[in-house]
Amino acid sequence: MRESEARPRGRPRSVEARTAILRATREILNEGGITAVTMEGIAARAGVGKPTIYRAWPNAHAVAMAAMMETKTKAPKVSHSRSAIADLKRQLRGVADVFASRMGRQVTSMIAAASAESELSKVFRNHFILARREEGRAILLRAIETKEVRRGIDVDLVLDMIYGPLFYRLLMAHAPLDGKFTDSVVEHAVKGLRAG
Amino acid sequence: MRESEARPRGRPRSVEARTAILRATREILNEGGITAVTMEGIAARAGVGKPTIYRAWPNAHAVAMAAMMETKTKAPKVSHSRSAIADLKRQLRGVADVFASRMGRQVTSMIAAASAESELSKVFRNHFILARREEGRAILLRAIETKEVRRGIDVDLVLDMIYGPLFYRLLMAHAPLDGKFTDSVVEHAVKGLRAG
Amino acid sequence: MRESEARPRGRPRSVEARTAILRATREILNEGGITAVTMEGIAARAGVGKPTIYRAWPNAHAVAMAAMMETKTKAPKVSHSRSAIADLKRQLRGVADVFASRMGRQVTSMIAAASAESELSKVFRNHFILARREEGRAILLRAIETKEVRRGIDVDLVLDMIYGPLFYRLLMAHAPLDGKFTDSVVEHAVKGLRAG
Amino acid sequence: MRESEARPRGRPRSVEARTAILRATREILNEGGITAVTMEGIAARAGVGKPTIYRAWPNAHAVAMAAMMETKTKAPKVSHSRSAIADLKRQLRGVADVFASRMGRQVTSMIAAASAESELSKVFRNHFILARREEGRAILLRAIETKEVRRGIDVDLVLDMIYGPLFYRLLMAHAPLDGKFTDSVVEHAVKGLRAG
DNA sequence: ATCTAAGCGAGACGGTACGTCACGTCTTGGG
DNA sequence: CCCAAGACGTGACGTACCGTCTCGCTTAGAT
């Protein structure tokens, strides 16, 4: 018995309640966005007592994060063509599409509003943002192998230079966030700025 | 045009009230952050009636933005050395320093939370973020003139590639936001990723 | 202008709200008794916000007391016959009738539950209990004048000996609280216990 | 029946649970009064499950009553002097002392709040109040035998006239509840109010 | 020199949501 | 079969702010 993990005493948490809470939260998110998510509203719609929610999450923000993370995210489908650079462009287009949607803005503003140190908000960032970045890392490493990209780059930094502009435009909205833009990001990153 | 501009009847808005409101808001921001800013709190601290605040701003968020924009921002002091690239690095370091501070996170999360279409939030973004970006544009154009950077780049896009990673790290906090990082961003941008 | 009494600043309390609150409380008291009186219930029925109630009373108990005190109490009609002692008996019967009713038990248990030192609960006691006792005092003083009762008695104490047994039976319910009982109280008080 | 005393297998934990519950309730009563007595609090302090309490009592009020009745009440020590009247005064002083204490007010308000028809609340009243009254009855009957008090009085009624004022003052708090008062009650009862 | 409209502080209003407490019931695993 | 533990749905608590609405009082341009 290795994995028994010190099962807690007493009545276990109700799976039905948890499911209902997250479903209700998801519905509210879809209908009114993050500002419409309230503990009262969730409890009422889920047919659940408020204390039941508080037992599992500290505030409505956290419930919303948990709810979002249980939504089915359509598999982003990373392609594997001859050119790793082309794959990178495709992946970046996919990410931009997702984050330009309403849901994307919601996720972004939730991250911005979160306390940043909480465990849940880290998981949330990993789930939505950094997971995409890790896909990019795989592609980038492949690009090094295929010699499309030189050895010796700082991979983490390059990833930030690829995904960063995307979120920058999303937040600042000073220019459109489209495929032309993301393609150009990759091209400029590869080509560099040097004269000659 | 006599410039009289149809001066309205009645008692004019009180300048003292406006000043007191913004000062109080600033104090609250410093003490408890954006979540501590409430209309009640501002009114109480400023010694002002709530309707007086509502006459000028639609909600507490807007007052906070206005208050932040009236804070003295120490002039970022763009340098003019021989190398425009070096100037760019210096400027980027300065921007990173400011935004890594508590105030920087506040600004960022306020932008993320704002409705994005409101006039005030555009002004706010311009004031804090895009103004820095425009400084960068000037430096970048000079770098083209000095031939440190090739003609033909998409300047707007390059600016996004330089400032974007900064905000990306700020929001995601997956890695430190220091001078080494910003320097490397510029270097990688210049050098590109190409093998050979 | 002597009586101006330093009118408070700001918007004055709404008389309509106060009226609605007390009416609602009265209705709830009639329907479910004191245990049914809750702040939420009052607010909902009165069409009033909870804070409006809390602005005027510290808890539901106090609202119930205030509501009870604004009910029309049918004038107890103290009689003035030849015999003050007979008048006293009649008055005591009236008091017993009132307090044997549901409302009487409610009043009594509210007094018992009250904090005893609060200003409101003193007023409440005066209004419902001690006012009756003061009627008794008047009759008793008249009985002294008419020489039905000897000079030299401790009037306050005698009043307690007349009204006390009534509440004792009400609370302890060890024996019925009827006119025969109250008449006998007066008779025994007058006659005394001495042998001979 | 060897009753070896080591029977940890079975269930007769029940007695210990009962004891722990009542002890915990007593402690809570002492610390915070009747309003601090809650099922949750009792269960937590007694180290007992809530259902275990509900199996034996219907609500916290009832547990509190049961707990109070198991407190050791210092024997009131009825004296037997020459004068039964003097004995009555002494006994009444003792009763007043007890009920003027914090515990006395608690008992009184619990009786006032109780539903009056429940079996437990009858037992409670008997235990605390009417038992004292029965002591008084014995003394009073002796007083009749010794001819300090005339034959023909309504004993029950006279007892109410002696103990009633005590609880009346306790509840209404319109005047002090001291030995001088209780002595006077007896004296006035004996002497009567008649002129001449 | 009035009149009068608008702004002023204060603060109460009807609401909504908060986060907590206790209720009385139920569902676990274990003795 | 009962025990402790503790989660459940319920409902009320008392508080914080919301954005709006009177109040009586300035203030200052228009009459």
C-alpha cells in the first residue's frame, strides 16, 4: 500500500457538487464574463451551498480559474512538416487565434488580476500560456537540429521574443493580432536586424 | 470666436475637490493597491461627497487611472550615445526597472482589467506603455540611419518584439525581468536566429 | 429658536422606510412569533435594504421591540369605582388577560432574552410592564386616601407583590393565570397572613 | 460477570460521550453564557460527533438545560429555628442570592425562552425554581402549625406572592433584589395592608 | 442687489455580494 | 451497530460598496 496517501477522515468531498460548481461557473463565464462570476451566483446556479464552494476555493477568481482549466481545449495540433520554422509559424497562428477570442482576453486579464504567487494561478498560467510556449520550445529545438536555426541561441529568451509580442498586442491593442503579424514575428526573429 | 465657450451657469467644478480626490486615490493606491480603491474610501479620505466623484469619473477604476496619470513620473532620460543599439538597451533597462516595481504590476493589471475600448484606458495605455514604445521607435529609426540596423524592417513589429517580451515576463513571471534579459533581447533581435 | 436641536447633516432618515420596517416586523411577529423575526425577512418583506435596518437598530431583537411598542395597545381603561381595591382587582384582571395571550408570552420572553441594560429594552419594559405597574400605583395611593389600605406600607414593594405573582405564574406555568387567582392575590395582600 | 473492566471492543462509549458533552456545555455556559452554546461548539470541545448529541437532545437549548441540571448546586440549607417566619426570610434571602447571580439570570432567561410545554423544560423549572418554592411550602405549613400564620390561607397563592416578586424584580430590574427587599416581602405578606 | 442654477459635503436609500457561522442531515472508515 | 469526523444544502448573520437620491449650504453668472 504505497499510494494510500493518508486518506482524510469524515465524509469525502462530493464529486457531484464539484462538477456542478464548475459547470455553473463555466456557464456564467460564457454569459457574462469574469465580472459576472460571483460566489452567490455560482452557488445558486449549481444548487450548492456557498460554504461548499469556500471549502474548495478561497474566492470566486479561483473558482473561475479552476472552471476554465476544466474546459475542453481543442487540441492545438502541432504540425510536423519539413520546415520547423513553418511549423512554428503555424503554431503561433493557432495560439493567436485562440487568444484573440473573448476567452483569450478573459484568460489574460485573469492572469493579470491574479495574485501571481498563488499556486492555482501558477497552474493556470502553465495550463494556458506556458504550455503553448513549451510546444514552441520543442519546435525550436527541432529547428536547431535541422539547422534552420543556429546553435547557441538562448532558447528561453527566443521563446519570449516569439510569444511576448503576441500578448503585448493583445493587452495594448495598438495593432491587429493576425496571421500576418505572427508570421512576421518569426521571420524577423530568424533574420535579425543587422544591416548588410 | 470669442473663446467664451458658453460658460455654464451655476457654480463651477471645484478644483480643490478634484485635487483632493486624486491625492486621496494616490494614497490609497500606495497603501493597498488597486483593490483597495473604492469610491467610499476616496470620498472619505478626500473629504468629498460621492456624487462629486461620480460627476467626473464613472467608476473607481477610472479615478485610479486618472490618479496614476497625474503622478510625477521621473523622466526616463533617453541617452544619446554613439551607438543607437546601446541606447536602446539602456532605455529598455529603464522601462524594465519601472515595470518590475509594484507600481508597474499595478499599471499592467489595470490595463488588463480595463474595458480596452474606453477613451480613458486608451489614454492610460498611451501614457504609460506606448509612450515608452515611441521612445524606442525614435532610437530604432536612428539605428537605421546609423546603419546599425538594416533598412526594410517592419519597425512597429520590431518594437513589439522588443517590448513584448518584457510584459510577457512581467505577466507570466516564469523568469526574471532584469537587465541581462533586456540586453539579450536586443542582441538576439539584432543578430537573428539564422545558422551560419 | 430654542428647540432646533442641531439637525444632522445629510439626507434625513426615510420615514417610509422606518414605517415599512416596523409594519413588516409586526406581520412576521404575528405569523411566526419572535423566532421568525430575522433581518433578512424584515428587509425582504419591507422592500428595504438590510443596511437601512442596521442603521436604526442593532439587531432583530431590537427591531421586534420597537415594532411591538408601536402597536396600538387597546387602552386598559382603569375604572374609578367607589372601592379602590375593587378597581385594583379589575386592573389586575386586565393585565393578566393581556399577558396570558400569545403576545404576552412573547413580550415576557423578549424581556428575559434582552440584554437588560440596553436603553431600548428599558423603554420596552417601561412601555409594557412598568406602565401597568404605575397604574396600580395610582390606585394603591387612592386606596390609602380612602383608608382601605393603611398608611405606612412600602408602596413599591406592595406593587411587586401584586404584579410579581402574575409574571411568576406566566413564566413557570405551574398554575392557571385567571381572574380568580388575581382577585385572591389582592385579597390576601390586603388581609395578611396573621392568625387571629 | 467477571466484568474485567477492559472492554474496548464494544460500543458502551456512550456514557463517556454523554459526560463529555455535558462537561463541554457547562464550560461554554460559564465562558460565554447561553448564547454561546452551539451544537458545533459542544461537539468540537467534547470531541464528539454532532449526531451523537442529536441522538440524545433535540437542540442546543436542551443540552444547556441538561448541563445546568447536572451542576452541583450547593445545598441551600433550610434552617429550622423557633420562628418559621424567620426561616422563611432566610430561605428567601438564599434564593434571591442565587438568582441575582449570573447563573440565575441565565436560568431565568432560559425558562422564558423555552417552549414551556416540553418535558425537559418542565423538569428544568422544577429543578431550579419550583423546588425552592416547595421548600417554602414546607416552611409555610409549619408556620400554620406554630400559629404564626392563620389557617385558611391559599398556600399556593401565598407562595406565589412570596417568590413571584423576586422573579419580577429579577426580570424587570426596576429595583434592587436584596435581603432587605425579601424580608419586607415576608413582613408585608404577614401583616397585610389593612388599615387600623 | 437679487435671483437662480449648479456644485458642494454629507449621508441615507435599495441593492448585491461578501465571507462566516451554525443548523440539522448525510456519508465515510474504523472499533 | 455506533462512533468521530467532516462534507452537505440551507439560511441568516453583519459588513462593505455600489450608484442614486435628497438635504441645506455655497458660489457666481445672469438678471
